[in-house]
Amino acid sequence: MGTIEVDLFSEDVDGADHLVAVRLKGVLEKLAEEYHCRLQSFDVERGVVSFAFDSEVLTAEILKILQAEKTTER
């Protein structure tokens, strides 16, 4: 599966153990449960979140949402 990278936080959020990163990881793990899959990886570096699921379906859904957000920002 592919890794999704999103610039979500300020640069001071630099690590998966930061409070906001921990909260996001919890949300992603619950989402994975709903799709009957697993969160395979999760990392945060200088505000950029990288994560991957073992489900092509969930990954595709997230990419659709991100693409729609990008389109509405223009």
C-alpha cells in the first residue's frame, strides 16, 4: 500500500508522540477498525503526517477526500 503524506500541523509538531499527533493516530486507528483493516505506519515530522493502511479501499477514500479539499482551496 502507499503512504499518504499531508502537511497538517505547524512545524513544532515534530514526532508521533506529540499530543495532537497522538490524537490523530487514535482517529486513524478507529477509522481503520471501521474498514476492518490496520494502520500500518504513522509518523510526524515537522508538521507533515505520513501514514499507511493495509486497505486499498480506505487509502483510495482518503485520497479522494484530500483531492476534493485541494480542489476547493483553489
